[in-house]
Amino acid sequence: MTGVLTIDELTVDIGRPLVKGVSLDLHPGRIHGLAGESGSGKTLTSLAVLGLLPRQATTGGSVRLGDTELLRMGRRELNRIRGRRIAMVFQDPSSALHPQLTVGHQLTDHVRTHLGLNRSDARDHAVEMLERVAVPNAADALGRYPHQFSGGQRQRICIAIALACDPDVLLADEPTTALDVTVQAGILQLLRDLATERELAVLLVTHDLGVMSAIADDVAVMRDGRIVEAADRATIFAAPQHDYTRGLLAALPGSRLETGTHLEEDGA
Amino acid sequence: MSAERGTGNRTDVLAAGWRTRLRWPRAWRSPLGILGAVIAVAWVLVAFTASWWVPFEPNAQVLPRLQEPGVDTLLGTDGTGRDIFSRLMTGATVTIPLALMLVVAAMVIGTVVGAVAGYFGRWIDETLMRITDLVMAFPTVILAMVVAASLGPSLFNAVIAAIVVSWPQYARVTRSLVLGLRGQNYVIAGRLLGRSPLKSLTVDILPNIVGPMLVLATLDIGAAILLLSGLSFLGLGAQPPTAEWGSMISSAIQNFDAWWLGVFPGLAILTVVAAFNFLGDALRDILDPTAEVARENQADRTSSATGAAA
Amino acid sequence: MTERIVLDARDLVVRYPGSPPVVAVDGVSFTIAAGETVALVGESGSGKSSVARAVAGIDRPAEGNVRFDEGPVEPLGVRRRARSLTAIQMVFQDPSTSLNPRRRVGDQVADGIAAARARGLEGSRPEEWFERVGLDPSWVSRFPHQFSGGQKQRIAIARALAARPHLLVADEPISALDASTQSSVAALMRDLVAELGAGMLFISHDLAVVQRIADRTLVMYAGRVMESGDTAKLWADPQHPYTRALLAAIPKPDGTGRIPAAPTLDDRASWTTVPPITD
């Protein structure tokens, strides 16, 4: 079965190969986790999907959204897909929002571009979106600026902006890493609910295996530009096959570190 | 451990790669910068050597009066029979070294004031910056005129006047740079290690603002030349018969029909000011701190990528 | 472990100007003994960093006092810091601004050594410290931009420890680092500080790491310490509702797909009403 977004043998080369043949299938309503340490190529993979790689990067393989090949698409066509059919949520909600524009402005702007709504319809739509992501006093919130919200609420607003055009695919790159744990829990619940209720295919990129275990349906573990293991959540956590996955899980808290282990640990 | 070591080595190689591959091409990609550098260097060479090779004594009235540019006298002669070309080149020996001196002096004064104000803050900052504001509030040329007029018109006094009006902008820029750096972790760490404020300034802060200050100074050389020529034009700087561009233009007004009297000094000012501005712009691009940060992040990312690979 | 108290902070209050003034720290007291690692955990905005800056003498607290090795901690001012106070060192969150970009890293570690020597302690060489923090000693003549974030943080740690501190204040020292190096750097700090017989105030929002390295833990919320005590005990049997919520919010990597319960606004309001719990 092929999914809504199919990544097939994707390679990314920036001076040297950094992603070396990654294949993933995203399905509606499912959250697909991409785990790995930084430098493993997981973020590059998600950037490649949106065509956001640096100019000097060369790509190979294919990324298909339904029947459309994204990798060799022109800038203008890609722009029509970005935000409309594939949306992205970033790690740092404070820098993902424009500090000088109201939340309402940022929420309605691209809705009007992509969906062709008029001003008042776009506004209603924005209020609806903010209510959905549980930002309190949604109607008032439209007139406020990003700095007037807490980090968790900003991330909720980012999610609302991402989902405003009702995309098929959501790429979430470390969406909760910059947040406090008590806030993180709420965002995770929101992502899970949205994926289910909107039939959204989510690619969740994170290094946090706890987050992965909480909401991902399928998990792929990346290392050095390759997927070393991919399975459903229960299998990955209960019966990891690959040594690297086992190592990652073993490194998680549970036992106090022994003195001196730091030297070996670096050789990941 | 082995991975960390491997990473470091590669970062090193990478960093070196960025240096040679990225820095230079970026500079060369700015043709105006190259043009500016060539013209500026040429003028500076002229400024320091002209007295040995100009065809005529700049003040010698030995040629036919108001001769048009031609073979004998490259750029013509003026109303008293002096060779314009020789005077123009000699003018460079007057204006350019003085402009450089002016900029250096203004930069030193401004940097010291700004650094002290920014670093110590509070009432020191308030006092110094209000004085700076006061000086800045006067229109530059008017203030320079006041200084030059009260000290008496001479080239040296014009330079003093120009320094008085030029240092505040350096103070402002330095202060804001120092304010930004003062809270940096390495500055605080240095203080926690027992470094005195003065040492902290000279070791941790000033070396890190040299780049932007140099850019500002380069851009300012053009302005300094304009200011000096302007004061001379107004009769407050160089006095006749000294060959100076501003006063040459000024005296050209007496013979309005002889276009070459005013055009060539004007062109000289234009080329030298434009050259230093182009050079400054190119320098700014090369030394741009944000570009440096971006490069560093890039290196960070690639190095962690290699780290994982190792 | 010796029970020599190196740091004694009493009723610290930190306010930031504004109308009304923001009270970042609202009456925090704690002590740190030599050789002990005390963790300060809490969410962003809970006042952890303000405590760190007050304790290290970077900012002057509005109220309360900080005593270090039996003397008061004088905040940094226009004077050079008293020699005895160079035994308080700090490691910062952001390694990219922790080192002077224009100086060789070896020279910067040597600054730490010079501070130790100024207090009459035996000298050492930067290379030794590089070795100790797990870096190649031959790298001393490099510049900071040639290192990755984790390596820069190790150099900053080497510089702080080269001053042979009695107290190391670490303000989120690992949160800017790669996930894979976080716990190793934290463990390295704990080991080296213990080796020097110094105390450490380790500030972090990462509860997992804190659990592994701290002897005692202070849990801060809204400028106050809500619960403090032995780390293992606090983890096993949290008393304060905030501590409980904090621990319960960490997703467990157990593969069950359980999403931790998010505290409601009512929960948040209730946390400040329950009095702090100390042992």
C-alpha cells in the first residue's frame, strides 16, 4: 500500500552524502516518527520534502505526494504545495512567527492566498483554527502579537497556521523540544488528536524517544543518513532488532550513570 | 572519544575549506569592491609619492594662463599659469593623509568614549552619551565652521574641526557594540576569573569590535575628504596658494568659462570618495558578523554530521 | 563527603524593574556542601537562572544574602573581583558565546589556571585540562570556531575548573547541546567537580539528566522552591503536586503510546497554593 507521501531512496548531498537512501511511506491519520541523533540526516530528510534544502544541495531518489513528484518540481509549483498540501511546524515557536505582525494577520494571510477566502471568512476560519488548538480567547488572540503568548501557546499558534489550509501532510521537526515538559504533554495530545480527526499524515522528527513512544504509530531510526530500523511503535520499543536502536534505548534514564562512562559514551 | 577527536579534525579541515573557498570568492564577486580598492590604492600611492614625479612645481606660475587641457599640460593651466595636473596630484598629498589621520583620530576618540560608556553604563554612560548627543545635534559643517572660524582658517584647524564633529558617530556605534558584547558569556566568565574591567575591555571586547569599526572608518574616509574639501572650499581650510582640491574648485569659480579648472578637482574628489565607499561596502560584506555566524552554524552542523558519521 | 558548606543562600529575592516589578525569585534559601551536586529544576521563567546569577554574584539580589566560604558574595562592579571569589565559577547555557572568538582556546583555559594561581594554588597546563574534559591536548592553539557546540562547552568547563573552584554554578549547561552528548557532558561535570571536592549548582529543565547526576534536587516554580530533598527520594516519592505533575509529564519510552496528562490551568493555579515541602 502506498501512502499519501512516499519517499523513495532519497539521497541528499551537500558537499558529501548526508542522506543515503531513505524510504518512508506516510499514511493518513498516522504519525510516522523519524528518530536519531542530530547529524543523522533526519532534519535534512524533512527539508528535502519541502524543497527547502540549501542551494548547493543535490538530491536523488523521489518524493511523491500522491502522484506528484516533488523533488524535481519548479519553485512556483512547489510554493503552491508548500503550506497548502504539506505544512511544517518547527522546533522554535518564537522564531517561527513574525514578531511585528499580529497572530490574526499571520493566520489569515496565507489562507487567503491559498484558499481564496475573503477577509471576513478568513477571519472566521482563523478563530475556528485557534479554538481548535485550544488557544484561550481565540477572537481576542487574533489581534495580539506573538510575544504576548507563552512558548506553548506560540507553538499552538504555529500548528494552527500550519493546519489552516487543511494540508494532507504535516512535517513536525522537534515540535516540543523547546518547550517545558508540562507544556509538551498538551502539544503531544493536540498533535495526536489532529492527526486522527483530520486524517493528517504526520512526519514527526525528534531525538526524544519518550515523545516518540507517546504519539508515533510507526518509528524509523536513522543513523548516518540511513534508516537502520523501521517498525511499528510497540516492536521498536519492546523488541528492537538493531544494535544501534538498543543502544539508544539503553542510554535512556533509569540507572545512575557510572563514574567514567562519559568517555565511552561519546563514541556513538 | 575517538568520534570527538575525529570530528575536531574534520571541523578544522572544513573550517579551512570555508575560509579559502568561501571568503575570497565572495569578496571577488563584488566588482565594485575591487574597483574601489584599486582606485583607493592608486590615490594613496599618489598621495605619498606625487611630490617626486609631478611635471611642474604646483605653485610655479611658469605656464601660459588658462591653457586648455592638451599635450603639454595634461589637464590645462589655471588663471595664474599653474599646471592643474601637478596641483591635482599635489592636492592628494595634502588631502588624503590628512583625511586618514582625521579618521584614525576620530575613531580612537570615539571608540574610547563609546567603549567606556557602554561598558560601565549607568551615570558614566549617561554623561558621556549626552555630551555625544550634544555634539551630534549640531549640523556637521556648521560646527566645523564654528571651530575653524574660532581657531582661524588653516588646514590643520580644519582637521581639528573635522575631528570634533566626526568622533560622536564612532562613540555611538562602539557603545552599541560594547553593550551587545558586555552581556556575552565569555565577558562575564572573564570577570568571574578576576579580570579587571579595563582588561576585560581590552582583551574580551575591543578585539571583537575591530571589524565593524574598520568598516565604518573606511566608509568614513570619503566623508572626511568631502568635509575637508568642503571647508577649504569655504575658505576655512587650506589657504592659497596651497594646492588643495576644495580650494581649487573655489578659485575655479573666478574663471567660470574654463571648465577644466573645476571639473578635474571635482572628479578627483568624486573618484576618491566613491572608491573608499565601495571599499567599505565590500569590507562590510566580508566582515559581516551575521555571515560569520551563519558560516559557523553551518560548520557546527556539518561537524556534528561528521561526528555522527565517525 | 565532607560537610563543609561552601554556599549558603538565604531568602534570596530577585526583582526586575517594570511596573509592577517582576519578582523572578521570591525567597529562596539553600546550601551546598563541598563535593555535593545540587540540582535546581523548573520550567522556563521559574527563576532558576536568576538564582544562578545572584549566587555567582553577577547580579545583586534585591533582598537576602549569599555567603560563600564564610564570606559575603560581592556582585561584579567596577572593581576587579576579590581573589577569594574567583573560587566561584560558572558554566553557561550557550556554548557559542561562552568563548572569546578571537582568542586561542588554550589561552582562555590558561585564564582559569591564572586565577587559581593568583589564589596561591599550584599551576597546571591547559593541555592537562583538555585531556580531562575529553579533548585532544594538541587542540589548545585552535580558535573557538573550529569546535562543535559540545566541544566548546567542554572547553568552557575546562576553563571554569582550571580556576579550581569551590563552587561551580552551571546554568543549563547541556540544554544547547546535542541530545547524544548531553548526558555525557553532565556526567563529566559531576565527576570532575567531585574530583576537585567542589560543590555544584546544576540548573536544568531536563529532569532525566538531573536524576542521574544530582545528590539533592530543588524544584522551583514561580520563583519559589516548591520541594527539595534527596534526588532519589524525590523521584521515587514526590510530595508536592507540582513535582508530581512535572514528573508525570515526562513521556516514558515504553512503546505503549500513552500520552502524559497535561496539567490544566486549575492545576497550575493550585500549585502555588500548596506550601513548599522540605525535608
